[in-house]
Amino acid sequence: MGFHESLKAMSDKTRREILNLLKNGDMTAGDIAASFSMTQATVSHHLSVLKDGGLVSDRREGKYIFYELNTSVIEEIMAWLIDLRGVDQNEK
């Protein structure tokens, strides 16, 4: 997994909305799907792309799979974007 997969995962509006939901805490796929007007299979596909991009992780508890935000990857992307800007805004 690398930046390419992470950025690709974030390029879709639905996946960004899923990330936004997960910032409030872990959720099951069913809870996430209830927030959208799409099939469970479509939501599962989006979760798979987010997982492949390292942006979410999952854990099984009984019959439920909980998804959680992987903040370390998001922090890495943010650091890269800040570095990409080059000059610290306070130095201008």
C-alpha cells in the first residue's frame, strides 16, 4: 500500500463521506450503509478500496465487522501535502 492507493481511495466522494463518518468512531458496514442510498455490496466495495488504501482497518467482533479510521496514514498524507507546499506560510 502506498500513496497512490490512498489518494485513489480518497478521490471518490462517497469514500470521503465514509471517512467523515468514521472520524466519529468505529462503525459496522451496516451502520455505514444506512447513511447512503446504495446497496450493501456497493458500500462493501467502497470499504474495500479504503482498506486497500490503508485509510481504514477492520476487526471482527462476533458476527459484526467494525471499520475504523487509520489516522496514521491520513497524518502521513497531510505531512506530505504540507511539505509539498514548500515554504512555511509564516516565512512569507
